[in-house]
Amino acid sequence: MPVLQDFLPGSSDVDWCETNYAHSKYLAEYYNTISNAGFLVLPALAIYLFRSYSKHVTSGIDVILILLIVVGLGSAYFHGTLSFVGQLIDELAIAWVLLASFAIWTPKHMLPELFRRDRRKLVQAMVVVGLLTTLLAFIKPIVNAFVLLSISIPIAVIMCIEMQRCRDRRAWRLLWTSVFLLVVALAAWLSDKFCCSLWQSLGFPYLHSIWHLLILGCSYLASVLCAYLHALQETPHLKPCIVFWPSWLGSGVPYVQIVESIAP
């Protein structure tokens, strides 16, 4: 059956630079697969760190973090099998993260009146878009790329606009760090895709696995920043602030803490 063939290893047209089955007879791209482990660990830790934010601001942060875990699982499945279904799961998981982020964190003053009165309607609209995207992606995979661009660009523009009002140095540091990681990640992605023969001749065809690590850092920092800006606008009385874990280091894994909720 044609549908079952889409689950077969190697059924995807996408194949990255890493030599297939060079390090494991079970995983097509070994390092591209295991480099997704961070997507399982960091968001899981963040769910714990963001517990006060989830309780007092929005539990939508948990949805975002869980979807990031799904991104890691989908990417690992794709790179481990190079199946067409794995490719779609990998790409669709990213689309769902962006749709959820748009629904949860778009500032009220930028929304039409219908959604401004009731954000749940925006969430419902994004769920419908996500379901349609998922359905159409199996028929015409290019649809997913269109959705990714259509959502990621507005999110980036909104973040830049909102940051103009922000005077928090930690927030700006997160922004510039995430931009730096994004630039380096894109360079690694492009180099792996278009300069593969060079990296294979150097014995290091693993830039796509580095992309995974860098884009995880970029995505997480952007999520923390969006969560912080959202809390500043929606619940300023709770005095949200960016802190780091472990606290004794003075730097580490950033998250948003709700100061007022833990005040004596």
C-alpha cells in the first residue's frame, strides 16, 4: 500500500550530509538522531522551573514546552529512519509550536476585537489552522513550509516591536543571544546542505546535529523572552522577572519567575 510505503526507512527525499548507518545499523543518521536529546531534557526541566508562571500567568507555557519535546521526538524519528512520515512529523511539530506561540503570546493590543475579548477564540482558530495544515501536508508537503514562514515572520516582528518598550537588560541579553544562536544555526544548516562534499572530505559531516543544538537554544531563549513580555503586559502586578537556574551560578537556564506569588 502506498501509505505504508511512506513509513519505510529511506522513503523521504530529504537526506542530510551524515553518512547513513555509519555508526549504527539501527539509526540512519546517528548523530543527527541523538543530538535531539536536548529537546527532551531542557523543556522537561523548564516545565518544572516555569511552574509559578504556569499557575499565575498562563498554563500555555506548558503546551509550548511539551510541543518542543514533540519536536525533538519527531526529529529523532525522522533522522533515525529517513522516512517520509518522519519528515512530516518533524516539520509539522515545528508548525504546531509556532501556531501555539502565536495564539498564546500575541499581545492583546495587536489582536482584532473578536480575539481581544476572548483569547480562547484565537487558540481555537490556530488549532483549526494546525489541523488543516497537518491534513494538507500529507497531500502537499510544501503547505507546511508556507505555514512555517507565515507564522514565524509575524512572531519575529511582534517580538521586535514589543522589545522596544523593554528596559530589562536580561531580556535584551536573551534577545541578542538567541539572534546569535539563530545566525550560527542557519549557517550550520546551510553549510551542511550545500557544502556537504567539503565537510565529508574533512571527516566532519555533522553540522546538522550542531544545528539541532543551536536551534534548541535559540527556540528556548525566544520562548522565555516571549513568556516574559507576555507576563509584563498581561500581569504586571505579579512582577515577573527573568532568573536563572541554578541560582548560585548567577547564570544558567533562564526562566520567568513570578515574584509576587512567592512574596511572604
